[in-house]
Amino acid sequence: MTILAGKGAMVWQLRNWQGGDPQAQAEHARQLGLDWVSLKVIDGQSETWENPRFVPAARQNAALLSDTLAALRAAGVQIFGWGYSYGGVYRLGLFFPSKTIAQREGEAAGPVLARHGLPGFQIDAEREYRRGVGRAERAEAYCLGLVSSAPVEHSLCSYRFPRSSAADFPTSAFAPYMENWSPQVYWIRDNRPHGGAAQLEMSVAEYQALRPLPMTPIGPTYPDRGWRATPIQLRLFFEKAREIGVCVGVGIWCLDLATPEQLAALGEFAWS
């Protein structure tokens, strides 16, 4: 198996994808021609990360996940998981880095993936690993905890430019434990039609210089202060990924925030 191969999409909140209806989700994935879907299954060490005062337990991902998995599998869609790592803890609005917590976060992912039979995992690690001391040590501790508890394929889903604009993020410490790169190539406020495609080429070059691995770049469909990727930008981004030999797939973040026009661009694109 090759993780994240072909055309796919990430999902953040299952309740906001087709209203949380698993059969509708499976049909939507079929209509879009998706080869894979990656679902959020853990945040730090918790499977239930959403505030129960605002999101009832029955509407959180942990409660909806099993039925969604069954429906997607019946539709022939490959399913992976993704989760956020903090590598520390927030207290009173302040962040305290912790190698021990990073390792525990990695260890917590394994049982979740095993319980749901997920063969691959995307690591969403971001700003917390650019803060405080021991960044590389925390990244390695997380990965050691993860690979010991989750003998699956792993992909780092993080900053688009690991050498130029995110040199303080410990990509090199994550690298030895990865089988795939799935960078967040989010060309926010780059309004050129080929902006995403151009940034993808730069992202691929920087990641391959760190460690040559198969890549599955992730494009943006979420809103950012009034900006959104246009359908033509997404199409050119998808096509550029298909042209670049090291890319084994392409995806978006995320299905539950995409507009109908963005989803149409995804559905009209064929990977092979």
C-alpha cells in the first residue's frame, strides 16, 4: 500500500460533512471520485477534543467515526487518519513545551488507529513545534511514541516551505520516521491563477532536499479572512501535482469547508 495515493481529501469535523450522515458521505466521496479520505481521529492525546458545551458527545468525531468508516469502506474508499500534535501543554494561555507530553501524544494515536483499522496516519504539527526549547527532541519523542504504538505508514502534514519560511520547525527531526510528505501548500492571498502550482513546485523542491520521499500535497479549500482558493487555482494545483513525478497523490483540506465550486473542481479532476 502507498499512503495517500491518488485523489483525496481531509475531513476535520464529520458532523459538518454531509450533515454527519455516513451514507451521504460515502455517496459524496463516490461522486467526487475520491481514492482516499483522511479523517481527524485525535487531537493531542484526546479522541474527544471538542468542547461538550458546544458540541454534544453524539456529534463529535469519536461518536460518528465508526459508521463513517463502514460506509466509506463499503464504497471502496481508502481511509487514513490524521491528528494534531502539540508537543506540550497550554496553561492559562501560555504554552509549555514538553518532551514527555510529545511522546505520550504519539503513543495515544496507536490504539485509535488499531481500533479502527486505519493503515496510515497524517501528523499535523505546526506552531507549537516552533516555540520553546527542545523542538527537535520533542519531534523525535513524538515520532518514537507514534511508531512504537502505530506500525502504520506515516506522513507529515505541515508547513509548505520547510527550508525557507519554516526553518525553525524541526522537519528534519520528523523526517527519518516518515514514509510520505503531505505538506499544507496553502497559497493564502496569492491570487495568481497558477499561484498554487508555482508554490507546489517550490514545496516539492524543499522537501525532497531534506529527504526524498513520495509526496501528496494538500491544497486549501477553507476561507481565510475573505480569501479562498478559486476553482482554476485548484485545478492547476491538482494538474501540477500529477505532472511532478515524486507526487503519488493530491488532496485538499478540507471537505467539510469546501464550497460547491471548489468541490466541482475536485470532482472534475482525474488523477490517472
